[in-house]
Amino acid sequence: MKIASVSKTGKKHKGRGRPVVMGGVHGAPVASLVAAALHGDEMAENAQTVLNSMPGTNVTSTNPLGTRPHISVRGFSGTQLGYTFDGLPIGDLFSGGLTGGNNNYASLYNLVPVTLGESSGINVIYGPAEPSVDSVGGMGGTVEYMPRLPGKTFSASVFGGFGSFDTRNYGAEVNTGASKNGGALFLRAAHHSTGNYLENSPDRGNSFYGAYVLPSRGGRSRFSAIVLYNNNSGYIPARMPAALLSLYGPNYQWPQSFTYSYGQATHEMVVLGYKTEMNRYILLDSKAFYAYTRSDQLTYQNPAVTPTYDGNITYFPYGNGAPYNRYIYVTRTAGLSEAVNLMLGPDTVTFGGFGAASIYHSSQYWLASPGAASVPGQNDAWDEHAYRLYGKIYAQAELKFLGALTIVPGVKEEYADTAINDIPGAYYPVGASSGNNYTEPSPYLGASYKVTRDVKVYGNVAQAYKFPNISAYYSADSFATPTSPPPGISVLPERVTSYQIGVAFRSRRTALGAAFYRQYFAHTFSSVYDATNGLTYEYNYGASRYTGLDLTGSYKPGYGLKIYGGWSLQSAQYTSNATNSFGSSVSAGDPRQYTPHYLANIGVEERYARVTGALWANFVGSQVIGTSAGGPTTGSVPAYRTVNASLTYTLPIHAPGIKSLKASLNITNILNSHAYIYEKQFIYPSGTGTYNEAEPMMPRFVGVELTATF
């Protein structure tokens, strides 16, 4: 009797993967979502809102497809975070954020840079990341999206689903498996659409994705190529005056006979990578990328209608009386990342650099009809071109001592050069050009110590910068006159000095994590939209301190059951007095706006045979409302919570060509809670009194999705 082969027929038990327990990497707190938590939820979640499973993270969106996301981590806004895909920046180099600046009124509202189906996992690095991470402007943290890559064996699937608010999706995936030459290809195409829970705001999007991997030199080298294309089109919902939402219901939007804004946005990205082990001591890692973003928005306002509320507020976009205005925003970015890793026994020393060049064209025209001509100098509000060059060089080491202590020292130096040219228009009567450059060094020191086999303590000290948004250059050009050039750019880069310490415990059944942080924030960026001339001004607005504690844990008692929870206590306060010329002032001790006092989640997951079920709740504490002038108010958005559930059943099918059929049920906001997830205070056009604009949370959503695997 002879044993010819041994193979594993059972699969490792795996639940949905939603429990997130914070750990430490290179001294920084890190939380991760694995692929099992990302796929199968696309009816109810998107690549932004799924981050709500992360400690200290709060994300909202205006529809199930992920448009107009508002992201914060530990109270840092989305424009103070870095975002990467396959380790390369995916955010806007001119305004920051994943979809343009949160405070920039020219935000790319319906841009969707990445989808859940294009991601194989998501990491959140809290605080400034180590120098080797190619994160631009990641002061408060970095969100890393890992790409879907092909596997070694063939697989294919088709999926489709429908849900509340006439939400639908369908698509297909195929993984060719490794060919004779070792190459493998993964392809994916998907379509999503929704009628949306907010009135008059249907939306639809398409995504196409491909990834190719070719190993060589016996597996010591690997070439990879990734292409993604995401587009979205739909009516952009407005944040409505809270008084009108109270009067007409939380889903109320302006009738389209009065006003509407229709947007189309596209994001394309190509990434080429080559990693090779030169010898036992040297590993080279090279990546090049090109990204293209275009947003085209057409806004209509009926000049014959001027409705008011409370006899005072006039609600329509600023314009010159023309019924239409068209806003176009285009960026093209190319970059290169190079890293040389020296493997010296247990230690690693890395030298590298990253550089990117981005060009930008933004314009807005007032039109008598949607197809009317756009003529610079005649009917343009503005027409401008800009470029930004960004580069960094860095050195970093990972030094191990006695098998228990790891120290990670490093430093990077960043450079940014920006220039803008404004053609004469209504907002810029005099054509002008302005620009400047910055150079800033950022040190980093991280350490971790393995106390026992199950317990590790870690911490880091770091500094990071964010360069001014393009809106800082808008305001400079607006002050130009026929006889004098625009004034110099006086806005300083934002700076954070961060201190963090944490502990992680992991055993066979239990995982616990705790992290304490204190971060000092200087030269805070703030922006103001001036409705009298349509310009956005950016300026530095004092200093602040962020302090908090993150606690996470999970327990597996057996029988396929997981119990998990997390709690984040957050506090952010101004530490200096500051004033601006738009009627806003703060004093040391005042709270920072839009920092929830706490964030929490608790959940349970169970897998029995072919059924996987999950029930979880997210809690968001009250947060101070901000003003349109950039400061805090005395009011707060009340605390709210959502309860959610999912159920998945996988049925093996013993038929030619079909392996299994999976059915998923997802329910968001089971209790149909109603709350405002965002509010902002504005001054009446008359200059007397204030009112709030608000964004309501999504009501109960029920979605069903079917997936057939071949």
C-alpha cells in the first residue's frame, strides 16, 4: 500500500471578518479589515462607509453607492488623512481628501475612486505613518486600500442584487489562475444604481477592474499591472436647512423645477509594479502610476422663482442671474515610487523616494442653456490651470534586539511646488498667477516590545505636515489689480506632533487592544465660502490638541461564535486664540468642531454549517457643529446609533460548471432611527441671525444579493 498524495479538503473556519481589534505595526496603532468583511456587502455599504467598523472612525455618505463621503479619524477630517491604493496615493494632491476637500465648495461630490470589489483588505494607520508609506498629507492617519490580485487557480462568479430605494447591482468576476508561463489575470465588472433615500437624487455607477501578476526568476521577482476605471453620474443631493427638513420630512430635497445639480465623475488609475530580490541582501521595489480624474457638474436655478423660508433665507446657488452654471474639474497625475531594502540578518534598512506631478484645470461658466458656449473672459466665473509637484526622500530602519524588542527610526523630507494661473473672469477681474514651494522634514521613531508570547506593547513619536490646499491660491489671485500682482501666499503648512502608546493581547480565543494618543496640531487650515463673490478662502486658524483612548476586543467561545466590541473616547480643543476677517474667533479651551465625544460598536457573529449571521450596532457621540466661517458653535449634533444585521447562506451545487450559490441578506438601520449625521451653521443673507443646514442619516435599508460561483 502506497500513499500517492495528501490534500486538505476542509476549509479553515472563517466568519465575516468584521471584528476589528487594534494592533501595532512599526510602533503605530493599526486596524485592519480582511476580504471577508468587504465582499458580499456592496448592496448596503461602500469602500468608505465600511470604515465605520474601525476604531475612532466616523464615515457618512449621501447614498448607498458612496457619493459625498464625510470621513474623520479621531476627529481629524478627511482632508487631514492620507489615502493609498496598492501603496500609492489615491487622494487629490491639490485639495486632499478622497474626493476633494471637505471644506472646498468645489468638492467632487459624486467621485468614487475605489469600490469594495476592487479591494482585498483595508488598513487604517492611526497618526502619522512611518516614512516609507507613500501617504500625502496623512497627518491624522492613513487609509490603505489593498488591491484585488489573481490567485493560482481558476474561479469565476456572477452576482446581482436589489434593495431599498430601488437600489440594484450586478456584475461578474473571473480569475484565470496561473498560466503555463506563471502569469495570472483577475477581471471584474460591476454596475450599481439607486433611487436614493433623498428625494430627486437618483445615482448610478460602473466599475471595471483588472489585475495581472507575472512571477519570474523562480519566484524571486514579480511584475504586476493594475487598471481600474470607476464612473458615477446622478443628481447631487443638497444639504438642506434643518427647519425645512422638520417641516417637510428628513428626505426632502428641492423640486427640480426650482433647482438641481447633475454631476458626472470619472476616476481612472494604472499601476505598474516590479519587485525583485537581487540577492539575499537587496530587495528592490518599484512602482509607477498614472491617475485621471474628471468631474462635470451642471447646476440649474429657476430665475423666476425665489422661495424664502422664515421670510429671510433665499435658497439658490450663487450666480449672475443665468439659469445654468457648469463646473468642470480635471486632474492628471503621474508618479514613481522607488525603495531599496537592505536585509541585514534580522534587521532591515530601507532607502527610498516618491515623486508625483499633477496638473489641474478648473472652470465654471454661467449659461443661458445647457448647450450654450463657454467663452473665457465672457461668461466664466473662473478658468484656471495649476500644477503641483510633490516629492519625498526617506530613510528607515527596522532593528530587532533579543527577539523581543523592535525599534523603527526614520526620517523623510517632503517638497511641494505649486503654481496657478487664473484667466480673467467674474471672480477674477484681473488675470493673475501665483505660487510658492515648501520643504518640510518629518522625523519618526517607533518601538514595540514582546512582553510575553501573547502580549506586545508599542508606541511611536512622529511629526507630519499637510501642504495648503489649492483654495489658498484662489484667494491670493482674487486680490490682484491692473497695477499690482497678487500678494504672496502666507498660509503655512499644517503640522502635527503625535505621541502614541498601545498594548495588544492575542490568544487562541481572545484578542484585546488599547491605544492612547495625544496629538498637537498647529497652523490649522480653515476655509470660508464668501457668497458675495463665490470665492473660497483658506487660512491658518490657531492650534489645537487631540487626546483619546481606543479600546477594542473580540472573543471566540467556540461553536463558530464571535463576540466583539470597541470604544473610542475622543477630545479635541483649541490651544490658542485665533480670529479671522469673516466674523469667527476661538479661544484656548474651545472645542474643535466635528469631533464625536465617543465612538463605539458591539456585535456578534455566528457561523453554523453553511449559514453565517451577524448583528452589530454602531454608536456615535454628540459633536460640536461648525460654522461656515470655520469655527465652532455652541450647538451640537446629538448622539445617534444604528443597528445592522446580515445573513449569508451558501449552497453547494453538484452540477457541471457550478460550484456554489450564495444568498446574502443585509439590513442597515434595522430600527429605522432618524437623526442628523452632519450639520453646519450659516448666517442669513441679511447678516442677522443664523440657520443650520443638515444631512439626515439613511433610513432602514434591506438588500438581497445572489452570487453564483463556477
